[in-house]
Amino acid sequence: MIDRFPQQLAGLATLAVAIVTAAFLLADGIRDIKRADDQIEVTGSARRAIRSDFVVWRVSVNAQEATLQAAYSRLKGHSDRVRAYLRLKVLPDSVLTVKSVDVTPLQEQLSDGRETGRILGYRLVQQFEVRSNDVDGITQLSQEATELINQGVELTPQAPEYLFTALAQVRARMLAEATQDAKARAEAIAGGVGGAIGGIRSVRVGVFQITPRFSTEVSDYGVNDTSSLEKDVTAVVRVTFAIR
């Protein structure tokens, strides 16, 4: 028994060394696997101030009379006044569209809301639509057109819609800027824990947000503001980087 003790001790020592070695190898393997799977996802954005380069302005005239003939006659008078006013403002015919007349019979109703079938009169509406890249000129025209109301024209002007048609031209540059922003954010985060970023694993491009200047409004479906002349365009990307 005494003679075998040194052999048993040597065997236990060898086993211990083997266990420790295996533990180190297993830890290294797990570390390698973990490093291979380590990644970071960051959001980058780019914002650019723009000015609308196209405007759509709609204005309608209406007339209401007891007979259809009288309503048409009254509406024509209003429409002719609007046409004359637009010509006076030197508005090109090429930017003006005159819509067809919308006719609505006015039905007599009882106190409970039921219609009797008797027509009390007719309401006619005709819309004028202006589409132009003269943004400032049409904006001023929309503000001055209320003069016609003071002249007795039954006019209903709408607020101009301001559009930006050059988004496709700036889209690529803004996506590149947003990706650079994402990279800078990822480097800052990884560097804070002593790491470094590797290659890009994936990129997801978000929807563009076109909002009034300095607005913080966002939507999963994108925002396309048409009420403001001055706007901000925001591009967003989500980028996944490998971690080294």
C-alpha cells in the first residue's frame, strides 16, 4: 500500500493538470465563440434643412339657388371673377386646372332627419387648382385672394401645400451621413469598454421624416409635412457592427 501511494499521488496530479488544461481550453473556446457572436446595434441619423420647391394651392367657388339654372348662372359669375383675378395676377394658364362642377341637390328633411324627396335647391361647387414651382408667388397669391371675398365672391381658399421634389437627389448622401453617425456611436460605445468595432453585419434603413423646421415629430410610417415652407428631412439607419 505504501509503495503504491506515490503512484496514486502522481496519477492525481496528472488528472488535476488535465482538468485544468481542459478548463483553459474550454474557456478559450467559449471566449472565441462569444467573440464571434458579439455584435452591437446602433441607430444613426442625419438631418438636413430644406425649403419647399413646389406648391399646390386649391380654391373653390360655390353657389346655392332654388333652381339648377339659377345656381349655374351664379356659379359662372363667381368663376369668371376668379379667372379674371388670376389673369390680373399674371398666373400662367399652364399651372391652372379648373375642375368640373360638383352638383349637390338640397333635400328637404323632417325634424327626425328623414328626407321627404322634395328638392329645395341646389348647391354647386367648382374648384381651381394651381400647381407651380413659383413657391413665393403662389404663397402671396393665396394670401391676397381673400380680396375676392370682400368683392362678394363666394370663395373657399385652402392653405397651400408645400412639397419637396428633390428628395431623391439628397437621399443617398443623407443615408451615408446617417451610417457614419451610427459608426461613430458604435465606436464610442465599444471604446468605452475597451473594445473595437469590426465589419458591418447588417443595415436597416428607416423611413424618411419630412417635418416642419425644428419639429420632433416622428412616425413608424414616416412623416411628410405639406403645411410648412421650411422643413427638416431626417434619415435614420440601424446598423449592426461586429465587436472585436
